[in-house]
Amino acid sequence: MRNSPSKIALVAALGLALALTFSCSGDGSSSGPKKTVKKEKISGVSQKGSFVSGGTIKLYELNENYERTGKVFNGEIKDDNGRYEIEEIKGYELASPYVEVEATGRYINEITNAVSAESITLKVIADIADKDNVNINVFTHLEHDKVLGSARAGLPFADAKQQALVEVSAELGIAASGNSEDMSIQADSVLLLASVLLQVGRSESELNALLSTSNGISDVKNGMAEALAVFDDARDNVLGITPSSSSVFSSSSELSSSSVVPSSSSAVVLSSSSIPPSSSSIAPSSNSNENRLVTCEGNQQLSCNGDNVDINNKVQSIQNNECIDVEINWTNEFTTPPIRMRCEIQLNSNTTVSIKVGDNPAKTVTGEYFINMEISLLSALSVGKNEIRDICVSYTSTEALPSSVACSLQTW
């Protein structure tokens, strides 16, 4: 039976309507309402050593393809701690959650403790959908192009960030983990070591050239011995000694205040000053009756074993292959930060650090020169008594272990 011209026209019209419907709506499953990204301000710290007051900050809006849209927001370095704020962004609806932030200015040389004569530029690419604080440092700068390349190739942004930090730190001969834009040189020794490593043996012009092109980054680790030799002095500098050419930090307590925006709001350093050498792995004891007890309490800041928790406060010593128990009495029902443990170790050879909590699988990191690793202990503190049992730490090496190891209980 032949179809009439009117029926043919009707079928064609319906087909066209359906085609237009699907072409406008996409696949109908992966797309949803665009998440609005509006911020009151973006803030953080910019650090090689800390940038000094008067430096400039630019935030570039990016689209979903990580390309600049042409919209720029301006800010400035507020003080000699490197603290910045970008308030121009208030109320503006961003094209995507992705932004680039650039800091340009002079900085405090963490080795000499003097303010640089030349300015440098450091940058970061970040997802600010769920955060208002973005720190800028040598890790964020060196990983920038790697993040862009991986993200544009289809890797999820968070994975691209983690992968880039692993690659950059490996090039420097350092084992680093975490999110670089949450780090600060006051709270994260691995970041400070990277800054020292880039600076040591180089003039300001040579450092500028290195950061501008990233050429020769893989050769930087050849200066590790020299960097480790001055590392302790550099740490003392960033934790409180005032440079003669600038009024920067009056005390270490000022440096660790909230205005500095460190990656961890408080920390207690569990430092082991004399670790016996070992060439084989010894399984730590899981018998909680044999563990030493660390008791902490707090409302906003923790106090452990009678000492307030601070970045520089040494309150406990953990020997190799030893386990501890931690009890935290928390009384602030509105502030429930997570708890993590971080271990840092300066190395003379390949060394493995392992942290095991309770019956959970151990987290193990092997590195050369410097290891910085962390493990989550509690997702949140509850009001009342919080118990963390059987936190066991062990270190092994093919040669003699270094003389000191530092582990930290941290809230952030």
C-alpha cells in the first residue's frame, strides 16, 4: 500500500523534531545544571621564601577547557608573610571552578634571611569550587604545566594535580604527597626543602631563569647534600628570625598564626632524636597494652601531654618499630577537624617509612634524600573522648638510618 504524501510529510516532520530535541539536549545523562561558582574572596600565602608586602597578585578565570577567558582579578601581597587577598572576585559568577593565580614580587631568601633584590613570579592552577584558600609555592609553580597537559588530555583535575606533584618531587629527588596548594614552608618541611634545593648555589637571576623555563629541574637534586647542610638554618629562619632588611616575623607564634594560612592549623611534633640503625624490617607490635599513651585535649587548639600543639612543639619521642595510643578529649561541638599523622625523614640512602593504624593496611613510602608522608587517623573529632589505638611507625634502610626522624599529629 502506498503512503500518501501527507503521511510522508508527517513522519518527516516528527523525525526532524526528534533530531532537534536530541541535538539540543545532548546525551541527557552526563550533563546537568551548571554549578555556580561565586566567591567572596580568594586568599592564601605566596612563598618561595615568603613574598614581602607590595607584590602583585593576578587571578585568571579559566573555562572548562582550562583556557583563559580574558577576565582577570587583581590583588596584592598584604604583609611580609606572603599573605594575599583577591576581593575583586566578590559576587562574580566564574565560567568554571578552575583558575590560575600568579604572584609577582620580592621574597625573603630562606637561606640568607634577606629580602631578594629581584622579583620572581610563581603560579598555581586550582579548582576553587569548594575552597577559598589557595597557596602559591615552588611545587604549584613547577607542576603547573604538567597539570594542564594531563587535564586537557582527559585526566580528572584532582588526579592530574596528584600525578604532577609526584612527578615534580621525583625530579627533585624528594618524596612528596598531598595537595601542593595547601602547603606552606612553615608547616611542610618537604616544601621548604624543595625551596632550599632550588635556591642553594644559585644567584637570583639563575633562579629566575630556572623557574621561568623549568629547564634543568632534573639536575637540581645534584645539590641535595648542600641543601640538607643548610636546611636546619633555613627552617629556623622561616620559623621566626627577623631579617635585617625587613621587619617580618617578631616570633614563631606570629608566624604560625591564622594569618599565615599554613596547611595544618596545628601540629605536635613527635621527634625521635636517636633512632637505632636497622637493615631489616621489624613488624611493629599491635598489642595496645604495650603502647605508650599520648593524651590530648582541646577546644580549638590541642594540648597534648601538657604542651600546646604547635608546629615547633616537641612533646613525644617515637622509637623505631614502636606503637603509641592517642586519646583526644575535644570539647568544641562546632569545630571538628580531621586528624592526620605526618612523618618526615632526612635520608642518606634509600629508606622506607611505614605507618600502620590498628588493623588497617600499612601505608609505606620509599624515597631518597627526603620523605614526607601522611596518613589519615580520624575523619573528624567528635565531642568527648576520641581514641586512636595502635599507631605504629617503622623505618628501614639499606644503610644506617639517619639520626633523627620527626612525626607529627596534626589537625587541619
